[in-house]
Amino acid sequence: MKKSSLPALAIIAATAISIMSCKKNNDTSAQPNNNADGQTMTAFMTSHGPRFENFTVDAAAGASFTSTKGIQYTIPAGAFVTAGGAAVTGSVTVAIKEINSPGDMILGDKPTLTSDGRMLVSYGEFYVRATQNSQDLLLKKDSTVKVQIPAKPANGVAQEIPMWAGDSSANFTLSGYDYLNTAVTITVQAPVRRGVAWNQINTSYAFFNSSNGTLDFKLDSLVKWRNCDAIISNNSDPKTTVLGYFNSHYNSQTQTDYSGDQPTALYFKPHNQNTLIKVYDIILNATGTNQGFISYEASMPIGMQGTFLAISTENGKFYADMQDITIGSPAGSNNYTTFTFNPQEVSESALVSLILQMNSK
């Protein structure tokens, strides 16, 4: 997606914003804002989140290498071309970022929820970049990077695992007036609250390799997030909508900031699943202890056991509340189920520990 560029635009303060997305809630009044607490949370996530690993490859000869997480990458000879299409020779730096645990999904802001609200069980999320002399390279047409993940099929039954493409930004339509007082509409981008929107690549699957105990797939492009995930099979279970109320330390900047610097967040991990849900839709028109987040409508399976982690920053301090729960049926005539969180002050190291505890839930 590209940013539109118009010269000397003077968008007035009363600019109207509409968010073009498939989210259930569209808050049309919010504008991007800078907020110190949100930036503190972002800096915390970046500081403790997953890192790139760098490998040097001979472009002409190709190479095979293994990351510290045991994932093998095989690059064929002559696979890289420049942005202009010229063949690349010589040394190339290949940078790999892998996310394959709920803790890293939180810290890397890459939860496992499809763009239409379905839960995914993850075998790993991958970002691969190749550069030479600080210039990004592309894969030559019909060239692919082979990836092999140490993994066995669930219950011993092999199946195709869908591949997903990740988009971490959303389009915003801004309407206003330019320096000649002419009505103007432009499209800009901002980070999505969900962290990333996963959409299935219908022509791409991973396959279990019984000869060496790996799950194999191929990347046909670089500098894009790819996810190897299976949909949780719970379509027949009754479902409810979950509202997460914050009894304390809900930072009001979360209501209005669309810059990606969210000071307050809510996560859910189903027990014994390599799955991490970010409950990112904000409860609109909420005040006091009714402020918080709401799931997709009728998306949370009743009876599912899991763990919620509510986190927040206020005045530079961190707050958290972790709860093991069972999603219950709505009370009375309600069409939703509620949980209340009361985050307490924690140190930075304690917050890291709580996030990593999600790996074993």
C-alpha cells in the first residue's frame, strides 16, 4: 500500500477520519496523537521483543543455514535480483525474524487472529529480508526460499497447513481542505490495533515431511510477514462476545491514539494452544470501570479455558493483571460475557516475566 502525496496540504484541525477496515467497531472520531505512555509501552515491547538474525550468503552459489530456533532455510543459487531486475552476485546479508511463541507474539505485536476474527494455532511467523550494500533485494521469478520447521502433525495425522500473509497497517481516509480551500480527500496509513491482519494465501500450504520430521513450505517473496498456521476447529461450539472491563489503570490515550503506541492492551491465550489473541476493539462510549476492550461478535467459544493478560502504562509505570479463566455463557438475557481486570503496578522485569509465562499456559 502506498501513501498518497499532495503538495502543501493544510488539513484543518477538524479533519474527519473514517477507518476503512473490516473491524466490527469503527471509531470515526479518533485522530492520531502522540502520547508518552504509549511510546513507553512501544519502547518496552521493542526492547524485549524478537530480534533479527543475520546470515551471509553467496548469492551465486546459494546456501543453507539454520536459525538459533532450529529452523532451516535453503536459498538456491542465483535467487536474488535487484529492484531493477539485475542478477545479484557476491555476498548478501539475509536477515531472519521468527515468532513462534505467545510471549514473542505479544512482544512482537503479531497475534494469531485472522482478519475476520478466527483463532489460529501457529507453527511460526516469519519475516525474511535480503540486502546488498544497504539495498533491498528481491527473489527472481520462480525462485523460492525453502523453510523447514521441526514439527510433527497434531495427533499423528498429517495435514496441509495454510500459509497466511500479514498486513500490519490500515488505510485512513482523511477529508479536509487544502491551501486553496478546495475540498480534498487523501489516503494515509497507520498501524492496525490488532498488530497484524492475517489473510490466507489460497495457493500456498506447508506440508509435513515424515522423512525428517519437519513442516516444509516455500517463500516466494521477501520483506513480508508470512504465517504458517492452522485454524482452531471449534466452529460447532456455541460462542459469545467477550467484554474486558478495566477496573483500574485504563489509560484513556488508548481511546484516541491510532499511531500504534497503545498504552493499554488485553491478550488472551487458550490453554495448551500455541495461539495468542489480542482483544483490540475498544468499547465505545464507555466511562469509568466500563472502559476496556471487546472481542469480535460471537467469536469466543463458551467453555474454552485460557489466560487473559491485561497490561497498561500510566505516568511511565507498568501495570498488569493475569487471570486464568473459563469463558462462561452470557448471564440472563445478555448476549455477551464479561471479565473485569484490576492491573497492579509491576516492574519492567516482572512484566517481561508475566508475558513469558503465557508460553506455558
